[in-house]
Amino acid sequence: MLMVLLIFLNALPRATSAGIMQPDVLVVGGTPAGVAAAVAAARCGKRVDLVANRPHLGGILTDAMMDQWDLNLSREGMPIEGGIFKEIYARLGDSFTPAQAAAVFDGLAAAEPLIHVITEAVPTGVDTANAAGSRLVTGVRFRAERTRAAFAIDAPYVIDASDDGDVAALAGARFDLGRQDTGRDERMQPVTLMFSLTGVDWGRVEASYSSLRDGFGGATDRRAWGYARLLSAYRPSEPGVVVADLNLGHESGGSVTVNAIDILGIDGCRDADLARARSVAEREAPRLVAWLRRRIPGFEDAAIGRYADAMYVRETRHFAGLERLTADEIWDGRIPGDTIGLSSYPLDLHPLTLGEKPAFAPVRHVYGVPFGSLIPRGFGNLILASPAISASHLASGSARVIPTTIEEGEAAGTAAALALADRTDFVTFAGCRREVAALRALLERRGVILLTNPIEISQK
């Protein structure tokens, strides 16, 4: 029945409430992963609707002021990512401004005539139907933020590229919150409000970094990181605030971005919690900057420029998928037979409670992201490309980074195009070696790196 319904939907071109023809693929989320998914599907000749909740594309790179990559590299420091991420990296480099990121992501979508972008719209509901033991997403309902008008888009395949898996949650897919899978509680990794500084003498910052004084870290002409030894003496003014180290970005215009203030005990899915976290961070930031003025050469005249438009949220939902990525698989460097991209970022878990120590050493293990971890269990035409894929709380400490989600987006968009051509659903697709092999072959032709050494691959 699922096959029949998919064929019916594919053969039924009709106008949606958005005023355009029904797309082949609906991508929800103007994130880097969402743009990658839309571009990948469009380059396969499929019509794509890309719906973003903000005026520009780029997600936390444009909204949360995240201006650096958490790169996936081999232990020798060599890149292990190609494909669409390599295109983006070539345009943005190691660090960039939110405006530069918005221009690149908007430009990538605009360059593909088969992509129709709808901005400032949020999903409010999902229509589903039963089909042969699975659920099928038959349509997603939206609200336009400016006009408050409601509209709906139907599509044979839906890619949920929102950071929190909003469409999958609205559809009723099963998920854990935070570290719920550990059996302890539903605490999530802390959130951070990034901000910029004016008046910083970057030349002195770069020249003065001292591992003896500041701890492990370093400084270049574009970024500085570390300062943990220095920050161990800092005492936040409010409970639930942690300032363990600094990540500084030197932007082309001279301003400096600061990623430092973690707020504990925040549910990243709740607007009220995020508003409270912002208030706490905005009270703490001036105090922290005043403290740093007296201790970091080059910070003597530092002043807060502006705060990011959105909080940097590291973790919310983890959906149950056909497969589940675990910390053991990452630590062991497993590269399964259905790998759709390589990752290696350390298992970076920010403390969830005061005084909590890191759970893992900051070392890299090259591993593969399995295709089955992108598919929510019980759904035939819905796929994820975000930090909300099927991964444990511990594993998400690595898999949550943006370069990895871009890999997932490219794989999801490509898989949707192949599934449409073969008139199949994602569950059947994932269980067919021929289909998975075709997906991997097409990804490799487009420059995605799936193996560092052929002997590394393991079959499920």
C-alpha cells in the first residue's frame, strides 16, 4: 500500500497553498544541512521546496553567530569531507561572519532553478496516513511569521533538516530528550549565547597566548581557543553558569566573537527556557569581559558589540531510527557498509551539571555515519539531517557538528531523488543493498569521501 500511495502522490501535480506546483521533495529547515539536502536533490533534477524559519539560510551560522567550523579531520590533520561541504568551505574558509555565511547559503540555493525557497515560516502540524505498517507524511502545515497566514505543502518525500527534528516530532516519531537514553534524566547539553567585541587588539592576543598561563590552546590570525587554566579562576555571578574556556573568532571587519558562557538546565525546545538563558547570559557577559580586560593582553579596551540573534543549542531530541549511532561505534572507528559520510570530531560533551568532568578524552576517531540513523523508525517517506538523527546522547557529542549534518543533508537529498526514481520508500531503500550501493556510488561521484582505506569498511 505504501508503494501505491507513493506512486499516486508522485503522479499528482497540483498547486499547494504556497502557490507553486507540488515539489518532489520538501526540505524543512534553512540550516546548512537543509541547504545541502535541497541542493543535492535539485542537482538530481528534482523539484524542491526549502522552507526556513528565518529571513536567511544558514541556521546557527547566521543566527547564533557561530563563525568557525568544528572540522572532521583525520588524526594526521587531513580533511575527510568532500561533496557540498567542500564547496561551502572553499567559499567561507576557516572563519567567517554571519553575513558572509548567509550570502553563501542563499547563493547556493539561488543557483539551483529547481529550488523554491520560502523564508520566515514555521511548521505547525503534520498530516500522516497509515500505509503497510508504516506512517507516511502526506503534508506539512506551516505558519508564515510575518502575515500569520497558514499554508500547507504536500510532497512524496520530506527531509526534516531542522536542528530539533520539529517535523518528525509533530508527526509523532519516537525520540529521547537529552541524556534520557542513559536512564538518568532528560538534561541537555548547555546552551550558549555568543556575542561580539569591539576594541580588541588582535595582534597582541595572537602574540601573547601562553600555555603556561592560559592552559592548552593557541591563537592564529583568525581564531584563538583554550584559556582553560586562566578561566579556572573565574567565578560566574549566577548559579547554572559555566565559563570553562574561550573560543574567539577574529572577523574580517576587526570585531571578535566570543563563545564562552554555557547556561545549564535549559530545555532547548522551550522558548521560555531559551529566553531565560538569554537573560542570564546577557547579565554575565559584561562581567566576564570586564574580568578578561585585566588578564588577556589586547583586551584592555574590549567592549561588547552585539549579541547573537539566537542561542546556540547543542542538543535537544534524539530520534529512534532504523539504526542508532553509539559512542562505542565512534570510539572504535566503525565504518559500516551503509556509511554516507565520514566524521571524526571528538566526543565533545559540555558539562550538564556544575563540577562535571569531561567524559571522553579530546581525541579523534574516524567513523562512518550510517544511512539508517537518518530514518525515523516507523516512517516511510521521512528522513532526518540534523543533530536529531538516531544517535545516543554520548554519540551526539560528535555527530552534532555542522559539517557532519551537511553530509547527512547531501545524503538525504540524494536518497530522496533515487527513491523517487525507483518509486520506493526509505525503509525499503535502506534494506536493499543495491539501493544503498547506488546512493554511495552517486555520493562518491560527487566528491563525498566514504572511506579513508578500503579495508576499513564493515558490513552490517
